[in-house]
Amino acid sequence: MSATFIFPAASSSSSSYLSVVKHQTIRDTNTLATSAIPSRRLGGGLSFTKHSHSTAASVVDATRGPDFALQCNEATKERIRKLFHKVEFSVSSYDTAWVAMVPSPHSAKVPCFPECLHWVLHNQLEDGSWGLPHHQPLLLKDVLSSTLACVLALKRWGIGEQLISKGLRFIELNFASATDKDQYSPIGFDVIFPGMLEYAQHLSLKLHLESRVFNELLHKRAIQLTRSYDSSSLELNAYLAYVSEGMGELQDWKMVMKYQRKNGSLFNSPSTTAASLIHLHDSGCLDYLRGALKKFGNAVPTIYPINIHARLCMVDNLKKLGICRHFTEEIQNVLDETYRCWLQGEDEIFTSAGTCSMAFRILRGYGYNVSSDPVAQFLEQEQCSGHLNDIYTMLDLYQALEMIIATDQPVSKKLNSSSLQSLIQRLSGEFYPPNGLTKQIHEQVDDVLKFPSHANLERVANRRNIKHYDVHNTRVLKTSYSSSNFGNKDFLTLAVEDFNLCQSIHRNELKQLERWLMQNRLDKLKFARERSAYCYFSAAATIFQPELSDARMSWAKNGVLTTVIDDFFDVGGSMEELNNLILLFKKWDVDVSTDCCSERVGIIFSALHSTISEIGYKASKWQARSVTRHITDIWLNLLNAMLREAEWARDMSVPALDKYMANGYVSFALGPIVLPALYFVGPKLPDDVVKHPEYHSLFKLVSTCGRLLNDIRSFERESKDGKLNAVTLSVTHGNGRISEEAAIEGLSHRVEMQRKELLKLVLQREGSVVPSACKDLFWKMSEVLHQFYIKDDGFSSMGMADTVKAIIHEPITLNYLGDSKLITDYN
């Protein structure tokens, strides 16, 4: 039989406020009596949102015809557009209760913010608790904390005796959860909750608590505080300041005020700010809370302000789900406004590791010139070690560090690999163990760690993100919170509809490609690998938008042709046939029946001639000028480079590595795939841009990456076959000083440097002549290469076959059943 800890009997000493609130309580009874989350807009572009808990099934139905689907699609888009103009945020019972406890600066016997007390009075849930309605089963610690805070607020002012009794009963029944390791712990719970229990004892609240659990809580709190007091860590000092409401008289309140921000708050936390104001009057804290309530009405969120972060989350989610193109104007406005705030040193950005990291990553990813120094400071400081940061913040820091490593060589050298490894360790589960509440964010983390940003095909990532998207997205700081800007059913619905629409277009295009292949008799060439599905997949996985069909088909057809011709020059053709093919190509207008030395040459030349003519004709319409000559020049350069390699093989030549690479980046055959496709992505490409050094640099960088990746992955096989390869040439010309391992390491470093230089050019705005949409295509090809060569030589992976199937052939089925999301994902 367990022992019981009983607080002394109650003896109310704060009943003087009861008479003051009676008439106001009556006035507010019908407004928020049953809702913990007010739904009305409360001004300033930010509102509280009521969560839907309907039990009716909602199914994305694609069977009711295109007009119905289009109508639903547009309605969904319009609802999302409206979210750009407001931030909807859940109310925090916990923070509102602490604000309610602040006494008036004129009299300690009355509350400074009676509207918050009214909110507490009218928002107790049926089970006696306070918090988000229908709270997660794993958030009982959060609900206990919120409920105790509300009970303390009511007791502090001597009102709501029945509510207090129900709240105490809830705490007693669920008290064992306070030490349950399977329950999710809000930040600071082990300090704050025991501290509030001590305050409850001080207010003479009668609580029947299991002594074992109570003593364990006190012991854990004592250990944390002792460790913090004995440490000189700046991060631990900040942590103690952040959890001030759990410290009471033990707190050094002057130390706490060192963390006050320009807006008067402490950590943008209403509860921390309120706790400080209770113990130490400060006009800045008072103005902050008054401003929050002026904006929100009679309750507060757990963090404020958060407008910039919430809108950046929208931009990030829409991009990750593959639907950002539907909101280009809204996203541009967010980016411009965020950049303005960045330049002005806005506190909301630079005092938050999460917001600063996300702003940096997104702005730089869109080509804005922002320094990585502020993010580097968060990474260097001790406060990134986790006490003040949830898993979302750590993920933002990691992704920002990826961007720094990719684009900022001086800073990335200063932030050595230990910073990256530290973040990986913290994200891997040791500090944030996965559970039912955090399952989806952990799946996102696993994806980010498994698939580096430079090897992440956009449509493949979109499908994974759809699978892992959390429509509720409940996050936890000192208490749980959610926002329709973070997690939204409309985002997911539109993403699934858009994915399936694009996929149906892609399936039809693949069938067209297969018909084209047979019409051109390429299937008759037995020496050639049949890779039409892979070639098309590489296009559909990167330039997936419906309006870019011509770009995809150009990419895919030329991809098939380069594979065929590569095999022809490599194993299929004689030197006579190779020279004959090039001669025919130079003449262009020939009689295939008489001028071709073999049927194979005739098939290949005819396919080249008809395809180049078709693509040139279409591209000329897009560009309003003839570009066919440029496309033929691209192909001729490739054929000559391939012939040179065939001659080296015939003569058993061993060229210097530099000579091999000068030819090899062309013979890797990206020219016909990428360069003609640039004509179809939208912008006009005048001849002077096509001849500009920047255009050639982009092509050379991505092609060099591809050549080296191919050679690294295939050198063992090619060595056995006696073929030239960058790895074998490095070893051969090293005169015994360079091992295969050292050669691979050196070439891999060269790939990394070339990739970074490519991304730098792609993101560059000032002085750039190549349109952004065209530069993006070079980077997309780089992503394809790194993904294809991540394990083998690009065409050999069985896993890739499954990925192709998922992107082109297998639609996503999405069902809502009540609050549950069910995704049928065949990948």
C-alpha cells in the first residue's frame, strides 16, 4: 500500500478579489465557456484557432470528375493563401494562467490581467484539466503542468472553488505520470512542476499525492538545480532563467533580467515574463504582456512573437510537399519581408536559433545574400546543446549547417566536423527518443540524415515528406502548442492531389517515350542498354511540373540517345562505324539508305536527326529564334569527345589526368540532356547568354562532378575491362605514391569542391546573366547524379527501380478518419 503526501488543509487568504470579478464572469460566460481555443480573429494578423475533432471520414475523391476536383483544388489553394496573411496559433492554458497570476502594479490584491483569469474560469475541460482539447495520451505531463498552473491562478485570487477541486482531482488521479519515462516531458518540467507543487503548498492547497512520486520529483529537481548552480555554463544559466516560474524564491531575478529582449519579454515566453513580473516589477515585461493581450484578447500563446517563424514554416512545408509553385507571389512576399527583417536585425530572427537557422537556409536557398555568421554563433555557443531547444530547432540548425557547408567555405572550416557530428548525435534519438507523439518528426529527421540535400531528388523527397507530414504538428516547449501554419490538412490534401495529377501526366509521357523508342527502332540495337524508364524518371523526379512537358521529353529522349551512343562507342561499334556516324552528322542532309556503312549506323543517325529536328523546332517556338544549330553543335562536341576516347582505347594510350578530364567532362554526355532542356523551362536564352562563360562554367562543373562520380563508382569494373578511368589514371601517374584509396579520396574531395562551386554559381544573383530557372536545372542534374551514384554506377541499384515505380506508377491514396491520417504509400 503506497503512502500519501497531503498538503495542509486550505485556509483561504486571497478571497478579496471574488467580489471584483462576479459581474465580469457573468458577462464572459457565454463567450468561451466550452472552448479552450477561441476561434475568432484577435487582431494583428495572428489569431487563435479551434481544432476540429470531427469523427466523419474525409476522403480525397478523384472519381467525381475533373471539374469537381479542380473546384476543390482551387478552394484549398484559396484557404492556404489566406494563411499567409495571418498566423493561427493555439492558446496556452499554462502561460495564460501565469499571466493571470501577475498582481496589479497598484495593488497586490487584484490581478493585473483579469481577462486571463476569466479565461481560466471558463475553459476547464470536462475531466477537470486545462490544456488543448482531446490532448495526446503521451502529453500527460504537459496537461498536469497546465492544470496545476490554472489551479494556482484561481487559488491565488480566491475564486473558482469547484474548478479547483476538479483540477486537484485530475492531478491526483494522473500524478504517477509525472515520473513516467514514457511520457513526453516539456522543457523544464523537472524544475517547474515541483516548483509549482511547492507554491501550491504555500497557498495551502490540499493535494493527496503519492509520496514516492512526489519525493522523486523533488530529488530530480534538486539534482538539476545543483548541477546548474555548480556550472559556469552560459547555456545552463539561460536554462535557469527560462524556467523561472519553477524557481520561486531560489531565483536570482536580476540575473534573469539579463535575458530580457527588446520587446520586453524573456525568451518571448509569456510565462517566464509573467513569473519575472510577479517577483520584480519591470515596465518592459509589463508592456510586453499588455501588448500580447491587446493582440490576442483574453489569453496568450506559449511563444510570442512567432509571425516570421510561422510564415517561414509555411514556405518550407509548401516547398517540401511540392506545391510551392501555386503560391509564388505569397512566398515572394514572405521572403522579401523576412529579408527586410534580417537586414534590420529583427529580434524575432536573431534571438531564436530555430528562426535564424530557417531564415538563413530559406533565404540563401532562394538566392538572397545573407551571412551565415548569426547561425554560426548559435552553433558555436553552448545553448545549441539542447536544454532550450526542441527537436524542430535542432533539425533547423542541422539543415542550416548543411547549407553553410555547401556554400560558405571559410565559415564551414571554422565550424569543424564536430559541430555536424554533435547535431547528428542529438537528432539520432539519444536526446529526443522517438515515441507516438514524435514519430513523424523523427521520420523527417531520419530522412534528412539519410539523404543529404545535394543528393535529394525533389519529387522523391516530396513523396517522403507527404508520407511523414503531420497535419496536427503538436510541438512542445514548456507546454504543447500547434498552429495551422505548421500543420494543416489543406497542405496535405493539395500535395496528394498535385502529386497524383503530375504522376498521371508522367505516366502518359513515359508511354510516349516508349513509342518514340520503338518508332526509331532503337529497340533493335541489341548492344544498347534499355534505360528509357530511368532516363525519363531523372526528368520527372526533378522537373515535374505539368507545364514543363517539353523540357522533360527533351531531357528523356536525349538521355536515351546518349546511353545508346555511349554503348555504341564503348562496345557496339567498329572504328569505321564511329567515323561514319560522325561524318553523316557533319553532313546532316544525307541519304541514309546509301551513305550509312551499316544498319546500326542508319538507325542511330536517323534517330538523332529526327529527334534533334523535333526538339529544335519546338525549342525555336519557345525561344522565338532558331536554336537547332546550337543543339547539333552540342551533339557534335559529344561525338568527337567519345571518338577521342575510342581512339585512346584503340591505341592503348594513357593520357594525363588533366587531358582525360578536359575531354571526359564532355564525353560524360550531359550536354545533349541538360542544355537543350534549358530552352523549355521558361526564360528566353539569347545567343550571347548561351556563349557566356557563366553558362559554360555551370555545364563544366556539373559534368565534371558526373564524370568523377561515375569513375569512382565504376573503376573496379572498368579496370578489369581495361578502360580508362580517373581513378586508375591517378594511380598510374602517381608512380607508386598514390594508392587506389588515396586516389578515390582525392577525387571525392574534388567532386565536393566542384559541387560547392556549382551551387555558389546557381545561387548567385549579382552579376549573373543565366536566368535562375536555367541555373536551377544544372543543380537538379547534380542532384540526379549524386543520387544515382550514391551506391553504384547509376543504373545498377534495385532500390532505384522501386523509386522509379513509386514516382511514376504508384499514386498516393489519402484518407482522413476523424483525426487520423491514413496514407497508402507503396514505396
